[in-house]
Amino acid sequence: MAVDTVLEKSVLRLVSGGGWRAVLVFVALAASAAVLLASFSTSTSAPAWFSIYSSSSISSASARPPVTTPAAVEPSGGVKVAPLWAYGVDLQLLDAKEQIARAPPLPNDSDLHAPLSYELMEKILKVYVYKEGEKPLCHTPELTGIYASEGWFMKQLEENKQFVVHDPDKAHLFYLPYSSRQLRTHLYVPDSHSMQPLSIFLRDYVNLIAAKFPFWNRTKGSDHFLVACHDWVPRFLPLIRRRGITFPMIFRLLLLLQGTYTTKLHEELRRNAIKVVCNADVSEGIFLRGKDVALPETYVKTPKDLHKDVGGRPASRRNIFAFFAGQMHGRVRPVLVQQWKGKDSDMKIYEKLPAAVARRMSYVEHMKSSRFCICPMGYEVNSPRIVEAIHYECVPVIIADNFVLPFEELLDWTAFSVVVPEKDIPNLKKILKGISERRYKRMQSNVKKLQRHFLWNSKPVKYDLFHMILHSVWFNRLNQMNTKA
Ligand SMILES: *[C@@H]1O[C@H](CO)[C@@H](O)[C@H](O)[C@H]1NC(C)=O
Ligand SMILES: *[C@@H]1O[C@H](CO)[C@@H](O)[C@H](O)[C@H]1NC(C)=O
């Protein structure tokens, strides 16, 4: 259920109950929401829209991390240091990191021909996939629907011959092959509003591999990664309903419950492991930019035909100025619809696409014929529309404060998308009209150029979505090398 609806209902219920507490709850909710939303501001400096690719910047590799010091292993207790046998893989990572840090920036307008970090990944990276974990919770990819990214990644990594090693001693990264969708299907108790069974499963799973293998403990999980796409909303309704909640407590609860994630019961999993998730929201204090990875949400309708419908009209034949149709999930869409629905013939903003409109032109045709495709967040900051827009060669307009865009270490999103702060929804048309025709055409052609980075292939090909995700994990692991053991 939409968190907004839940909130609205609970507030209404409280108000109709007549208590003064209801008013306080409402004020507190509004104020907390404002605090949460206000922290983001987009940079307004001149965009480098002429080049799609940003040159990778990696945190300085000047100081050697303590983990690589080939000190003797303390056999009992005492200081934890990396055992000697790990030195080889860590050295390889540090060496790669230094090469990347020293590399000159890519020339402007270059194609993604050879960013060094990508080439080094292909040359060096080895990943170990744990065999542990029962089906269907583990090793069972879900390949259809809006959460299919995690499934395709799991399937393609488990089948991979180039990166996967059978000898974990040779691995730079360790993959935890569970499926958040399967966990939800098999462990979540409907209407319980509790993610506890899922959290318990994950805690026990990590404890199992930490007990069975030496690798987790060696780095306290920082070279382990999980890949999960979901949009579970914080469940604070039951707590708000409970009696005795005071005004200042609401603030704390809201902030705390924002982070009710399934990794919470395992401290090292939550803090150290690389979380590859669709909900890349930095405001919740769980997703850390530069360590965790934004996973593009991709809506896979036909797993047998992954490129069905890809393509769209050329810029000159896109005669809808801006388009959105969809359900009223999350905090942004109702505001967008209230502001623009039926108000301006340039702004084709709908809730669900009305049947009468859809009969003349389908949703997909709308996307293929629009100059700008509005991608407001859903329940969470992510939305499958962004990748959808790219597939239909429509310039995405992203409205989701605090959202970390996928592949930002390689892609310059200002070259092919527009990010609009939530507070600027009233100025949406003005902002989009302010983009010159020349620049628009460039952006639209950039969308077409980089489409391949957002496509699954039945067998992965260079620079496709599978490789881009793996690159982000590799890149962020390198990024962490001098700070974390
Ligand atoms: C590349 O673009 C930047 C602006 O983002 C500009 O300052 C720089 O001079 C350009 N470099 C080349 C080689 O054209
Ligand atoms: C890793 O650490 C945990 C917790 O300290 C411990 O229970 C486990 O046995 C350790 N694993 C190995 C392989 O030593």
C-alpha cells in the first residue's frame, strides 16, 4: 500500500478520533517530511552535456590501507589483521586503484571505448559465488516484472565463466546469491507489516558463511555484495497507532523506521557489505554513496525477448512535449498530478492513462513520441520509468530527491537527462522549455547512444547492463580500499 495513503488514513483516523494528539502527529509528520526532503539540492552549475561519459574519479589512493600490511596474523584474539594468503588479491586491487587514479581523464565526447577501470575489471576481477543457501530463497532468479534486475544479475553471474572463480582464495569479491523477491514471497507474512523474518534469514545466512569460510571475517564483509530490487515502504503505521507516542518521539521514529531494512539485524552486513539496491536513497542513512551501488530498476515483460519495443521516434517527430501516466505511488506523483493534470496542453500528465486516450495511442507509443518522459519516484526513490524512457529514446526527467543515479562513476547524467528537485514541480514546464533545441537534440541522441548500458542481453555483452552493474561493484570496492579493512 502507498505509504501516503497509509499516512493519510492514519491521520484521518486520528483526527476523527478527535484527540489533540492527532494534530501534533500531523504537524510532526509534515515537519519530518520537510526535513527529509529538504536536504537535497541539485547543482546548477553549467552541465557538461556534450559528453555522456564522466571521467571516473576515485578517492585518493595515496595512503596504503592497513589491511594490506603483510603483518603476521595474531593467532588468538588481539589485533585483527589480514592473513598473508589474502595479500595477493588485495595487492591486485590496490594496484588497479592506483592505475585508475593516475589515468588522465577521458577526452570529451569520447565513446565509452576504454575507461581504464572497465578494462581492468575485465582483466583482473574474480568473483566467488557462495553455493550455500537453499532454493528458492537463494539461487532462484525471478526474471519477469519490475524487480527483475536482481534476477537477471543473479542468473548471469551464476552462469558466468569470465569473472566467476571456483577457488575463493582467488576472489576479489564475494556474491551473496539470495533473492529479495523470493524472500518476500516465501517469508513475509501478509499484512504483518514486519520484515523481521526476512532480516532473521539474512542474519543467519551471513553467520553461516562467516562460520564456514574465513572470507567474511577477513574484511568484516566489505568485499561481499548483495543485489536486491524492492520498494518496501517503512511500516510506521502500527507504531503511530499505538498509544503513548509523544511529539518529539515521532521525529525519531520516522527517521529510524526509514531505515527498517532487511539487513538491519547483522551489523557488518548493514555497515560494510556492498548493497546493490534499486532504492538508492541517501537520506535514509543506509545507502552510502561511493560504497553501495544504485541498481537500475528494469521492467522485464518478456524474458524471451529482452529488446522488445526498444526504440522510438527521432527528435523531430516527437510531438508530445512532456508525458507521465501512472499510479499515485509515493510522495511525488500526487503533487505532480495536482499541479499539472489537465492544466496545460504541452504537459500530458495523467494518473492511469485514461482508456479513451489509450485507445488512440498506447502508453508505449506515448513514451516513444514524447520529448520528455517524466519519471517521478514511486514508493521509493527508484522507478522503472527511467530505464523505460531510455529504451524508448525519450529524455528522462527525474524527480526524486536524494536518489543516487546508477553508474554515476561512468555516466554524466546531465548529458542525457534532467533532474528536477521535488520543490520545483511547479516550474517543471519552465525548466524544460528552457532547454534549447540544440541541446535537446544532443540529449536525445545521447540517450540512444547509451541505451546499450541499460539493456539486458540473453548472453551478456561488453558494456551492457550486467557488466555496468558489476563494474559499479568493482569500482566501489576499489573506492573503499584505503579506508576499510
Ligand atoms: C572538456 O569539457 C570541459 C567542460 O566540462 C572543458 O572545461 C574542457 O576544456 C574540455 N576539454 C577538452 C579537451 O575539450
Ligand atoms: C568469524 O567470526 C564469528 C564471530 O566472531 C565467529 O563466530 C566465526 O566462527 C568466525 N569464522 C571463522 C571461520 O573463524
